[in-house]
Amino acid sequence: MGDRLAEIQRALDGFRMEDARELVARELEENPSPSAYYLAAQAALNHGQRVEFLEKALELDPTHQQSLDELADIRRPDKIPPETTPIPASPPPEAPAAPAPAVKLAPLPKRFIAILIDGFIVGIFSFAVLFAAGPFSALNAAMASADLDAVNAAIAQFQSEALPVNLVVSAIYNVVLMTLFNGQTLGKMVFGIRVVKKNGRRISVLDALLRNVLGYMVSQIFLLGYIWAVADGEKQAWHDKMAGTLVVEERRTVKV
């Protein structure tokens, strides 16, 4: 029993939600314990199912602290979805709130700094490629000649060669790391955030290509794609919209 609960927790920690749901279904069929229902709530498909699993955990053990804490947090007035909000005698007009997501969305400041870290790393690799490929030699020679026209021409040539190199290095860096490390780059690892599909599954190579190559190019148009995430209910930038992804915080491992 304990081994399967631990396996479910590992699947949740890795955002392998489909695997977690399959494992939890087997566990509930064979041993419907409070811990199993609590883990089922973590893998729930929607808010209502999440509440139902937590309530079943408390039916089996009214003192199950993790379920008590999470249910109390869910039922805070500011977190109750519109369809379950009690209707007062004279309801004040208010805008409908979106249901609470099954995962915790990563704060935008964390995402921004993670992008800066990744950009710095990509810049270092791009510099190394340019240095090895030779564009720096032509630029240095022009600077040494003190010919202003030659310097300007060398700078223009360097910029024309540096841009595609940076794009290629950025694409390789993001796609390879996100595929190998389940939606994480080095910058995202620093802040404990990762990219997942909206259904909780890990992203594929095609998802990483769409999001981090084509999607980034679209989002960088006057930075509008990034600004969009500030007002978006799911904090999705345009590249997330294109790939159907969310940037979420790592799950905290719970004891079972």
C-alpha cells in the first residue's frame, strides 16, 4: 500500500497527472484510505471532484489534518467558485470569479527573472559560438584599422550573423532542456517552476518547439505576448496560448 501511495506522490511531483489518476483509481479500488483520497484530490480533474475526494477522506478519518487544511483553504470565501458560492439574502453585484485551478500558477516575477537567467545563459553560449565561428575576428580587424566605414560595416555584419545564431542557440537550449527535464530550464529550476500542458501532462518535443521557438517569436512582437500574461486569468503569454501550456509551481511533496 505504502509503495503505491509513494508512487502516486512521485507521479504528482513530476506532473504526470494521467499516471497519478490511474494509480489512484487502483488504490481506491483496493484500499480506499484517507491518504489515498487526499492524493486523489491532488490529481482531480476539476474543483468539484477535488472537494468530493477531500470530503471522502474526512468521512474515513475526521482528523486527517491535510484534508482538513486543504478543504478549509478551498472553502475560504475568496476561493469558492461561482457555482458553489452561497447566495445571500440581498446579494451585492460582483464580477464572477474563475474556478480555482488544480495547480498553482507560477507568479509572473519568478517567470520574468527565470527568463533573464535563461537569456544570460543563452547569451554565453551564443558568444562562444560566434567566437569560435570567426565573426569576432572581422570585427576586431575593422576596429584595429580605425576606419569608421569599415567598423560600421563590420558591426552590421556581426549583428546580421549574431541574431540567427542567438535564435538557434535559444531554440536548442529551451527545447532540449524542457524535453529532458519535464518542462524546466535552468532558470525555471532555480525558482521551482515548470511548464506543463493544461491537462497536467508533461510537454512533448513538439510542444516545446511550438512554445519556445515559434511562440517566443510571436510573443516578442513589442513584448505584447508577455504583457498579455499580466491580464490573463491563467497567466498565459501568447506562446503559452499557442502551445496550450501553463507555467506552474512545483508541487510540495506530502507525507503519506
